[in-house]
Amino acid sequence: MLIGKWVVILEPNLKFSMKLTNHQYQIQGLSILDICEQYTAPLYLYDGNKMVEQIDLLRSAYQDLPLKIKFAAKALTNISVLKLFQKQGIGLDVVSLQEVHLGLLAGFLPQDIQFTPSGVSFAEIQAVVDMGVMINLDSLPALEKFGEVYGSSVPVSLRINPHVMAGGNAKISVGHIDSKFGISIAQLPQILAVVKDKQLTIKGLHVHTGSDIFAGEVFMQVANVMFKAAKHFKNLQFIDFGGGFKVAYKKGDKTTDMHALAKNMHSAYAQFCEDYGKKVDIYIEPGKFLVSEAGYFLVKTNVVKQTPNATFVGVDSGLNHLIRPMFYDAYHDMFNASNPEGDLQTYNIVGYICETDTFGNQRQLNEVREGDIICIKNAGAYGFMMSSNYNSRFRPAEVLVYNGKSHLIRQHETMDDILRNQILVDVTEADLVKV
Ligand SMILES: Cc1ncc(COP(=O)(O)O)c(C=O)c1O
């Protein structure tokens, strides 16, 4: 859409913060080609202001509810991003002892962090308890052991599996009856028996049904399961409804209507409080909702290759940097940042890894030339976090833009990173080595 002489806002319904101004794509007023020049592609680029905007949106939607937002840290644990969130006064949901450490290093207080592990060792649970962090236990054996060790001395929360099938892909649908996650809602009697026997103090209930769920009805169906279960626990201080809110990955995508959901939640919550006899806090754990659209993955074109059937754009990246398209069949929109006015052509955008790692097939991009920077959208959530050193490649750098300034928040890796922790032993000579 043309606004004024040179300004085009990309797909305004998607609300991406990247803009084309004076023939240059910009983020918070900074040219992304300049950023690439300064920090070198491949590069994850995050718009911190967009992340804050998403928090504000949630707060305004849920303003009539006692809401606590716990960012699902696994989506993006760069410590500078965590710091930005800590400064906004939200909390964290974490899934490993290491994420607890990162949260504390970023300045979160233990009471602002929730630990939602799946099948971890009891030693890990104990280590997190020692740090003063609330745990969402996700199995009956863990609950029993917790009761034996702590009895009523350490309050705890329970992750419930609501038996609801929902999510954008089977791998990220985690609240159904066949899923490994949570304690089945059908096992409520066993839960209550253990709680009574071990005199456990249950302070919270937790649920997370899946990712990429747009339908408000699904969230309400799950909320009703939770409100019903909650009546069996007398000391609740919170119910945690997890994350999974859907954002747009491409034009026309359905997204979760947060205002409508909050409105429905409000009436169900009011009824629950009346029945329960007191108020509890409402927690949500958005991951993608806070960081997906704020992130861009910038890669450089190594080769444009014509075959009888297709034109391939080979970039200096692959499934080692962004695995979502290959792992979840996720659609990531993209554009040619270097040639915004080139003729539109159809390309297959592929990586350099020694297996098929396609970022996008049959995509319309402005003419791509060697050296052009391709910008892949929605890369903020589960992008860098799922990257690896496959093919012994370096992982990319990360840059955070906030209030018009760019900051390097993770440097490119080097051979030192590839070799760290490796020990060179020539096993054919090992017996001969004199100590
Ligand atoms: C327990 C828990 N909470 C929250 C989330 C965040 O989900 P999303 O990024 O879809 O909001 C996840 C994601 O897997 C999760 O496992």
C-alpha cells in the first residue's frame, strides 16, 4: 500500500513492524541492510518495541482480570530479551533448571518464575525448589515423591492434561489424552488421594493445551475443565492457563482474538469465584504471542540456481538455524530486503545443509541476485532457540533493536564454540601415551 511518496507498509493486517521507507526496509527507523552490514548475516533481528506492544495488548485485553503474564522463556531465552521483559514487570515460565538460572541472572525474582518441567529427574525438581521457584508437577509419581519429601512444607502446583486436542501441528498439540504432558484430568481422584495422604498444599493448577490455537472456544473449553477441577482444591492462589495464542504467519491467517477471549474468560472467572468463595490470580504463559512477530531472520543469498523445474535461492543458512519449516511444516513469510523494487519471480528458498532444508517453496520474491539479503518473518519464537551446530556450522548472531538503537546481544560463533568441550584423543595411540 502506498502512503505518501515512498512509504509502503507491508501487509498492514499482519502488524509487522518492518517498514519499507525510501526504498529501504527499516525496523524502528533503522535500515536492515545497514544492520546486516554492521553485524553480518546470518542474523536474528528482534524488535523490542514490538514485544512490549504485545505485552500492552494483553494487559489491555485482560484489564478486568487479576492477570499475571509469565513469558514462556523457551521461545527466546536471550538474556537481554529476558531483561527487557523483566523491566516490563512480567514473570517467566521455564522448563529447565538452566532456564531458571537465566531468569534469575536477568533479574527475575524466584517468586516471579514458574517451573513447568516434563519428565525431569526429581533431583532437578529439588534443585528448583531450593531456589524458591514454584513447580507445576506433571505426573502422579512426581507428586507422590514431592509429598514424601516435602509434605505440606513446600506449596506446589499441578499441571493438568485436560483431554483437549488442539494446536497447529501434532507435535505442538499437548493437551490431548495421548499426550505425555500433565496429569490426566481423569486421574483427579488419584490426585486428590495423594494430596490428602501427603497433606500437600496445592497453590495452583496449570494447563497448556498446545501452540497456534486461534479458536477462543478451545481456550474456554479448557478453562471450564480447569474451573471445575479447581473446586476440589481449597487453597488455590492461581490458575495458570498456559500459552498457545495464535499469531499471523501469513496474510489471511486466523489469530486468537485476545479481547474476545478475555471477555469470555471474565464471565467464566466471575462465576468460578462466586462458587469458590474467593478470587484467584489468572496466569497466562505466552511465548509466540510476545516474540514471534518481533523477530526476523536475515540470510544472505549464496547462489541463484536454475534447474529444469525451479529456480533455487541458496542462502547461507539452513535447518541448523531455523528448523520450524522443516520440523513443523511451518510457513514463514519472507521478502528480498535488497531489491524491494525488483520484478516478482517464483523461487524455492533453500539452505546449505546436506539434506533437504527448504525454507519456502514456490515463493514470490522481488528478483533475487547473489548477495541479496532475504528476510524471513516470524522468527522471534523457537527460531534461534532451536538452532544447532549441525554440519559443524556456527550459529547466528542476535541483535535487539529498542527505541531506535541496535544492540548486539549474541555474537556469531567461531571455531572455539565448535571445539568447546571436545577432547582430542587419538584412540589408536591411547595405549602408548605415557602419563
Ligand atoms: C508449558 C508451556 N507454556 C507455554 C508455552 C508457550 O506456547 P506458545 O509459544 O504457543 O505461546 C509452551 C510451549 O510449548 C509450553 O510448553
